[in-house]
Amino acid sequence: MEEDGIEPKIVYTASRIYIVIFYGLLVLWTLVSVPLLAMKSSELGVLWIGMLSFIIGMTWYWSLHLVYRIELENGDTIRLKSFQEDSPIKLGDFRRIEGPPSGIAFGFIRLRTERASFYAFFCSAASLKQILAAIRRDNPGTLFIKFSSNYFANVKT
């Protein structure tokens, strides 16, 4: 359905339930960890408190960079959206895409370019298959790791 040479946008959005469960568990973990650290602060040294606080902070920092929305725009650009950033990337810039172990319908995928790695929520969806198939079609040098051999079967691109 191309009109005037413009390809329709393909959008993959991770399941809201999956996102709510992930961030809900992260909030719960933080709400349990921080009071425990506060109660044990007199017993633990400053270095331990600093290290554990750093781990909690880095976990939140990393988690807010998880991509929850992937859009294929104009047939040549992928837009990765997280709570922290919105990154447009050309199809040809992807070098390696790692999926969850074969047969698992949810988890995370890792999208690597020459300069950066992005982690995205993964739920087996037709729109995500179409986007990944477009990357595979336009950039045959991209390595697809841990995807089953029939993952791209019957995908319309």
C-alpha cells in the first residue's frame, strides 16, 4: 500500500503487561532494598553502602534505557524508543542482533550497531518479525543470533 513512494510505518510496541511487571518488580526490589540498607547502615561500612547504592542507581539507569517501541520509518530507518532516549538508526548500521533462546516468546533482544548496543523488550509479534526481516533483507551482513531457523518464515516485508 505505498502511496507516492512512501512506505507505511511498521511499529512494534512491547506488551504493556510485560513492561508493568518488569518495572513493578524493579520498584518492589528498590522499596525493599533501600530500607534494608538504611537499617543496616550502622553495621555496614560507608564503602558497602556506596557500592550497594551504586548498584541500585545503575540498575535504574540501565532499565530506563530499555527499548519498548521499535518503528520502521520510510523503509530505511529504525527508531528505537525508551524512557531515556529516542534513537534513529539506519538499517545498514546494525551489525548483530541477539534474540532470546529459541522457543521463548518473551525476554530481551540486543541490537548492536558499530557504536552502541540497545536492549529491547521482546515479545514474539508479527510487527517485530517484519522489522527484523527488513533489517535482514537490507543488511545481509547483520548476524542474527539465537533466533530459530524458522523465525522469519512466512514474514511479509
